[in-house]
Amino acid sequence: MEILITTFILLTLVGVVILIGTRGRPMRFFTAFGETLVHVWENRGPMFWVGACVMLVLGFLFFFYASPATRIGAAQPIPFSHRLHAGHKAIDCRFCHSYVDKSIHPGMPPVEKCLFCHNYIIANHPEIQKEHDYFNTDTPTPWVKVFTLAEHVVFNHERHIKRDIACESCHGEVRDMDRLKGERFKMGFCIECHRSLDVNIGCWLACHN
């Protein structure tokens, strides 16, 4: 969608530039290219501002949709590294997401689960002290959700885990990521996987229930 929006804006601006340069006769852009260039030069002032607007629009789209910050994922209240925990330490996903094979929802790790290890491992690290603050004030860790679905869709984690669908199938290689980039899943992603596995794609029996 972002690419389509950007393409549409660029084509619109190109059209405006041609209309200005040809004084409302765009075919002359092709039939009298040299003359068009002269007119464009004569209108270099407006052209400069149009170009500046193009750069501003492109800059806005880049920083809104594709800035480096969007590629590394949302910042969490505590800089939890999936690469360290699930990758180097090889901790099973189900240790933290303990309901993933028992419930529709995977379950986010409560602060007690973090302190189960970190009461002993780097216990005095400032970020671990944040966990102690959450625990002492009976405050759930405000994890930021990074994987989302439309509100009318129900994804049953238990059903998929029991069919041996690997977490990576939807969530990517989290073992290689510090921050999870996250994704807003769309129906095409689910349909493609269901068709490849030759499983139910009925609307109400599968997801929309």
C-alpha cells in the first residue's frame, strides 16, 4: 500500500510539472521536448518549489514508513533481546509465553517469570532493577505488542502449536533479533499458509469465529 501511495503521489507531481512546463498542453512535452525544456527553465522558480515539495513528501513517507527505527521494532520498557534469550541461551519460547500451547493467547511473561532467573543473573543491572520496581509496586510489565491482527480475527495459538506449526512460521527468526520488528498480519498471509498445508480455509470454522 505504501508503495502504491508513493507511486501515485510521484505520478501526480510529475503530471503537475508537465502541465506547468507545457502551459496546459502536456502533449507538447513529447512533440516539442526542446521547447518544453525552455519553458521548464523559464518556470524554474515554481519548479524549484515543486521539487522541494516532492522532497518533503518523500522524506515524510520515508521516515513514516521506512525509517531505521521502524526496521528494528518497537522499543520495550526493558530492552529484552530475543536473540540472546531464544538464540544464544536457547530458552524455549514456551518458558516465557507459557500459555501458547494451552490457550488461544500465548501469554506475555509476568514480571515474576523474568525474576525467576534474574534474581540470580545480573540481578543488580539497572534494567533488572526496573523489573524489581514493577514487582514491588505490583505493576505488570508494560510490554509493547508488536504482532497484531484485525479485531474480527481470532488466531488460536494452541490449535497451531499442536499441529506442529513452528513459531517462526508467523513470527520470523526471532532467535536472530534483538527487537522484534513485528507485523500486522493480513488475511492473504493466513490463506497462503492454509492452502499450502491443505487445511481448512472456511471463514467461520477457521478464523472468523
